[in-house]
Amino acid sequence: MTSLLGDARTGKFADNLTGFGRTLRRAGVRVDAARMALAQQAALLVGLERADLAAALEAVLVSREQDRAVFRELFDACFRNPDVAQKLLAQMLPSAPAKAPPRHRPRVSEALAPIYAARNAPPREEQKIDFDAAMTASDAEHLRHADFNQLSASEYRLVERLARDIPLPLPTYAARRTRPGTRGARVHWGGALRRAARTGGELLDLPLLARREQPLPLLVLVDVSGSMERYARLLLAFLHAATAPGQGVAVRRDVFAFGTHLTDLTPAFRHADTDAMLAHAGRAIADFAGGTRMGEALAQLRGQHARRLVGRRTLVLVVSDGLDTGEPAQLERELAWLRRRSARLLWLNPLLRFDGYAPTARGAAALHRQAHAMLAVHNLERLQDLAASLARLVRPPN
Amino acid sequence: MTTAAGSIDALAQALQAEGYYADRRLATAAFLALKLQRPLLLEGEPGVGKTALAQALARVLGRALIRLQCYDGMEQREALYEWNYAAQLLHMRAAEGQGQSVEAVEREVYGSRYLIRRPLLQALQAPAPGAVLLIDEVDRADEPFEAFLLEYLGEYQVSIPEVGTVRAEATPITLLTSNRTRELHDAVKRRCLYHWLDYPERERELAIVRAQVPQAGDALSAQVAQFVARLRSQPFANAFQRAPGIAESVEWAKALVALDTLVLDPEVAVDTAGILFKQREDVAALTHELATQLLAPEPV
């Protein structure tokens, strides 16, 4: 492969850098024109020494930790020093064994594909669009009491859509941020001054600063083991839609899926579109429909993401059936930690649909002991209750 | 600008003279931040030297270090500016009887002496050669706060309605740090250069320990650097929840010196585990047996 770096003396560098920028964009690294201009300047400042150039371009063009590996592979591929001798040899002896192409991660290969133009681009997957028949009121009524677990695929999609439309007003707490008002704990001096100016320096009344109401930060832990597969998808879709930033004040959402280990779904939740979120989540979760080892997953949460639990005011929703195959003692310990660190630990349990359900499985027993409350989430009516239950169960701290 | 910012090497050496051992990639990023006058966003595990870089840069460049520690719920009045309202009110009452014109009173009330400057404004108004502004742990502040930063990060200016736009007298060198408890907004990132700080390799860590704790003997420093480097690497890293940072290894070396340790042995390592680890489980995880393994000579 020819190098994109070319020879600085021929003035090709700018073109090649632009090409590199395009390649990065194809790989999903967010690079805009302003960045590219800055990269140009940076390259002029540090010179064309390879390691320096790599460091400089990385500082300018990468802005997320997870993009670094992609950047480095692409940089190596695009700015490989032209090995003239090797190329000549290849021209003279067409049978000379070419170096095996390096193995790249899929994102990198995809971005490089147009450059390795010899290969045919793989045909794009056609997006299939299914139209659901409009639902009559009685259908909706029927679904309301149906169990998600027993829905056919198209019904399931309808339920998903319904679930998106149920508003979920999250409990709030008094944030440190303030807004001016007629009641509050502190004097709004700025406002007082402006009013006094209107009345010739006379303070007739004191505007006050009240603390803003902010929804409690939300930490959702979704069980994606085999027994929970459908609920997990539904609950994710529901929570994603119901806590979208468009609905009033932005909620801090941290979302993890757990089965045999922990997957951070927070990036997936940044998609505005629920289907895009589900697709992203589906790609991210490696242990979908596997077993459950909740204790280990929680230990991972404590070790790596403990700060996602903001100041003991986080509302933790554990969506699980409590059928756990891990070590019970560890699960108990980790749940106790989670309980201590959160405002409320709520267990959303799909198995509650069975009359006379008792949390006898070891995992379920631990969850039952540690959770502040257990809520049923097995049908739509219950989802509507969830909002009410949240308000009742969660007395905001302070 | 001082000669330290003349080239990547010069900057790296100047930082080293201040006791900060930057690898070449970090030095390149810092060099570009100085030359391109862009804020530099540093991310990395706690204790890898994000804050220390700002301190060292300030000393190298002979600039004052202004630090804005972020926290949940931080507001504009704690980061940018606030009026001294009580004093303004007093002034207005006092001016009332003196028959001054409205404009004159207004000018004085919103004069600079009633303006309380918070770190961002201080950094903008710092006299030449300007300041080094450290916006520490941006991820702790909530998302609305990031919006306050945009004007500063992009244009090095802030707008105060009563005064107008305050532009930087000398462009402040700006560093942002984040422990990545949440992803920062793209708008902030677009305005910054970015560098991810890794734990240092063993030689660099050794150099840092030697420089910070000169009382420690060569053998002890080398052992400390090796012990910590192996702690952070597989398979040992799995046994712990949080790997010790550079600050911890330096503290540990100091403690070992205070205990008159000449050569590390598993006994001492276990006894002093509370300096390396700040979590009960991790302290307990460093058993005598594990410490013996960590101190064993490297398999060739």
C-alpha cells in the first residue's frame, strides 16, 4: 500500500492529511474541518518525525479515550513509511509474496476499505421496514393485561411503542443550583439590587433564591440473562424513552446491563432514538441471554464505576428476576454496598406476576432483603404504576 | 513566551527540571497547547499526574496557577464572577443623599471594585505573562456548567452583562482534567486538545520516585517502582479494585524511608498497604503471599 504521508517536499502532505481525516471520519472518529485545520498547524509545529506527528495528531484529532486505539491503527496504516525497495521488488517480481494484510478491528477495516479499493465494497444491508396495522382500542386493552413474555413479535413491537408513551415523572431533590423566586433560603442580592434601583435605592421586598428541583440521578441495572431477555429489552426501551432529555429537566442516567459481567450502556442511551439505542445496546452486550452472576457484576460496578453513584442520592433500579447462579455471599455483600450508596434501591421484578410469588431463590432472597422495595413490572398497567410507586417510595434526601 | 516552550524537547526538559517527568507524547500535547493556544483536556485514572502537570507548567512558564475545583452544582457565580451586592447596596444608599446623577451612580455601582472575580475571570485578567488555569475534575460539575465554559474555552473571553465582554489580556494556558466519571459534552471537547494519561512505565516511575524521595536508596526506589508497576499489570491487577497512582507510590516510598526500610520485604509491604490502597478490600487483598510474588525477581 502506498503511504498517504508522501513526501513533505512535494507539498502533498496537506492533501494526505485531509485524506487521513476522511478516513478517521469513516471510522467514526468525530473530526470536523476546524479540527483538520488545527491538525495542519500542529503538524507544521512538530515536524514530520513519525512519533511526534502521531502524538500531535492524536492530541488534536482524538477527543475520546475509546477512539485512541482506532486512531493509532489508522495512523499506522495511512502513514506507513513508503518502502520503496519493497514496492520496486513487487513490481519486478509479481509473484513476490506480499505481506499478509494486517488484521484490523472491524471499524478500522471498514474505514480503510475505500483505500484498499481493490476489494469490492460489501453490499449494504437493506433496512427492512415493517408496518404494523393500526391498533384498535380493544387490542390495546387486551395488550394492557397481557404478559410481555407471551407476546408475538409484532405485538411485542406495539407494546414497546406503547411503553414509550407512558410518562415517568422521576422524584426530585433540591439541587445546589438556585433560581430566583418568592421563597427560598437565600437572598437573591442581584435581583434585590436591580429592584432597588427601580425604586431609587429603596428595598421594598427581598427576592429570594430557591433551590432548583432536579430529578434524582438514575442508575439502572438490567439483567440480560436468558430468563430476562424480553423484559430487559422492553424495560430498556421504556426507561430510555421515559427519561429522555426532552422531558423537562435532563436526568443523569447511567445504565448497565449485567449477565455474567457488566456492560456500560450509558453511551447507547445517548442516542435520541430508542431503536438506535436498542441496536447499540444489542451490539454492546456480549452476554445477552447468558447466565446471571450478579454479585460479580456488582463488584465490577463498585470497582470501576463507583462514582456513577452520585452523592448518595442516586435512584438505583435493578431489573432482574433474581435467578442468580453466582456466589450468594458476594451478592449479599455487593447489594448491601449498593444500598448504602444509593438514595433508594428498587427491585423491578417480572416474576411478581405470579400470585403467591415468594422470593425463595437465593439471589431473589438477597435482593428482597437488601432492596428498599420490590415492584412488579410484568405488564403495561404495572409500568404505569411504576411512576406512582416511585414518587411514593422515594422520599428525596434532605 | 519563555524558551521552555521553544520545542518539545525543551519543554520536556524544563518540566523535568521541575520534577515532572512527561513522556514525549504528553510533552507534544502540552507543547501544542502552548503553541496553538488551545485548552488541553487531560483524562486518566486518578493519580497519574493530571493536576501535577498544571502545577509544573505554571512553574516552568513563570505563570501564576489559578485553580478551579469543580463540584456538583457549581454555578457561574462560583466560577466566573459575582457582584458584591451588599457593598453595592450600601453604595447606592450612600449616594442617595449626594445628588449624583443616575449615570454616575450606576457607573460606580457596577465598577470593578464591586466585582468579585472568580477563577475564570482571574485567569483572563492576570497580567502578562498570563496565568495557568487549571479546571480540575470537570466531570464532577454537572452538564449545565459546561455551557458556562464554552465562551471561555473557545474565545478566552467572558461576557458580563453589566460590564461587557472581558477578553484575555494574555491568553491563559488552560488545562482541564477529568476522571471520566461521565463523558464530557462534545462542544467542550471540540474546543480542546485531548490527551489520555496512562500510568507511567517503570523507568519513568522510578525517575519520579527518585526525584521526589531522594532519601530513598537506589535499591529501594527500584523495588518500589517495580512493585507498583507489577501491581498494575496482569495478572495482579485483577486482585485489586483500584490500582495505586504515582502519588501513592511516592507516598509509599516516603513512608518506607520514614520506617528506615532499606530493602522491601513482603512483611513491610503488607504492613504499609494502607498507603498504596485506599479501600479496605484492596488492603486486605495484598496478602503476604501475593506480596512475595510481587517482589519475586522477574521471570526471564
